[in-house]
Amino acid sequence: MEVKIFTKLLKPKRGFWPSSESATDDGLEAEVNLWLASKPDIKITKISQSQSGGSWFPSTLVISVWYQS
């Protein structure tokens, strides 16, 4: 079993109240999809996501992909 970890520091909110701007992952989804496309022969066993930070500081998003070659 192997694991690939993707991390991204997300842009902080510009104010206290949510704005009409749509949420973004700052390209993390595209990065994960590109990696998956380059590994067509692997078997994904688990994918997990976590996020830390937020409120007043930038959030860090972490995606872990567990797989077998």
C-alpha cells in the first residue's frame, strides 16, 4: 500500500461575512486529477480529505490517496 499526499494553502477570506465569490480549491482538484490520469494501472483503496486553519488565517487542505500499484 502506498499513499500520495496533496496539500494546498487556500486563500484567506477577505472579510467576516461570506461573499458571493465561489469557493475555490486553488487548483488542487486539477492536480489530483492529473496525477490520477498519469497512474491508470493503480487501484485506489481510500481517499481522505482534511482541512486545518480557517477563520482568520489561511486554511490548509490535505488530500490523501491510498493506492496499490
